[in-house]
Amino acid sequence: MVVVNTDYITGKNLDMIGLVQGSCVQSKHIGKDIGAGFRNLVGGEITSYTEMMDESRRIALDRMVAQAQYYGADAVVNVRFASAAVMQGAAEVMAYGTAVKFI
């Protein structure tokens, strides 16, 4: 499966299937939240949240690709990520793009 953030794939003619998406909502446990709170006071990267968001993006991307495969796509173009806080210490990551077939 080809996944790109452009609206074309060089050398390929594309037939649009439609929008595909995958999402993931994750949170860290209370101990990590307390540690993050202390880090917020002194500054610096909150590595536990960086790791959580990296994992969430991977899961959302995998789910988007699975949906594209279900629809018989050869690729997903114009891929984007969005994120939002859904509650304190929890975030949703969404991956979305346009599923296409090669013609």
C-alpha cells in the first residue's frame, strides 16, 4: 500500500475511491500524568506524551490503511493527521486521506 501526503503519485493514473480514515484515543495512567505535571513546571519535553502520540499516529495510520485495503485501494493520497484533546491526559489522533486505485 502506497501512502503519500501529495495528491498524486508520479507515473500513476489514479481513480478515486473516496475518503478513508483511522483514529485512536489514548491516555497515560495517573502516575505519568503527575510526572508530566512536574515537567510542565520546570520545562522540557514530556517524553511519555511524545511516545503516546507517536503510538497513536501509528495506530491511526494502520487503521486508515486497513480501511483503504477493505475498499480495494492501491494507495492513499493526500494523507493528513489531526489531533485533539478529548479530556485531561487523553488525546485523539486521526489519520485521513483519499483512497485510490491505479488505472
